Amino acid sequence: MSNTLHTPAAAESGAQLRAAGPQDAKAIVGLIRELAVFEQLEHLVVVTPESLTQHLFGPRPAAEAVVAEQDGQVVAFALFFMNFSTFLGRPGLYLEDLYVQPAHRSAGLGRALLQHLAGLAVARGCGRFEWSVLDWNSRAIGFYEKMGATVMPEWRICRVTGDALLALARP
């Protein structure tokens, strides 16, 4: 497979990392739904394989994804996009979601995905590699801190969606 990404951490688990393609949209949406259930946010999920395909693989991709495949099945994914730091004057890489199916956890896939994205960030000249984590997810927080991440408690995410977004967009 030409887009297979060789990482020691993925090899340890018996999985292969690769850039996601349109053929993975259905599997990624399934993993997104599993993630939403885990985060108790399934009521917010409206993504479809068609909408994901359009925004990941259409004429103007808004994001990219890497999948971990084991025995021909997609068992994990990381979805990310580029952003920009005005303070650093350099691009950054933002990890929107990382999910590993429960049966495949503690096998090195999360580490492999993070290492791969860190390598992409370095190769692309990024000054930062960032993501958010729910404050109650202590297992993930501990994992991320062990990987060298700093949880920044002084920052809060601001979000405008739905009717509020439409109202804000009106002149």
C-alpha cells in the first residue's frame, strides 16, 4: 500500500497507519459515533460519510485524517487541520479528534498516531501541535501529559453554532 506510514509504535501493535482516503469515510464516521458515545455527546453528531468525504477529500479539503488499520479493519483515527499562530508567525497543527476502539487501546496506537502527527507538524514547519481534551477524561489527560503535552487550564474554548452563528453572521 503506497500510503502506508511506517512508525515503530504502530508496528508494535501489529497495525498500519495510513493516510485516510474516500473509501474510509464510512469507517471514520462509525468511529466518530463511537467517540461521541464515549464522550456522552452522541446527540450532537450529524456527520455522514458523504459530508465527511466532501470536507476531507473534496476540491477544498478542510482537514486531513490518518487511520490505523489492523487485519483489514480501521480501528483508530486522527482527524486534524492546519491553523496559524499569530504570536509565533508560524502554522500549527490542530488535532480535532483521536479515537482508538476499546479493544485496541493500550497497544500503542494512540502513541503512534500522536507521534505521526508530531512528525507532520515538524516537517511542515509548525510552531505548535495542539488539541483539546474533556476535563473529566483523566485517562486521556494522563496519557497526553506522559507524551509531553501541557494541559492549559487558563484557556477556554469559545464556540458559536446553529442559530447563534447565523445571528452573529448577520450585519
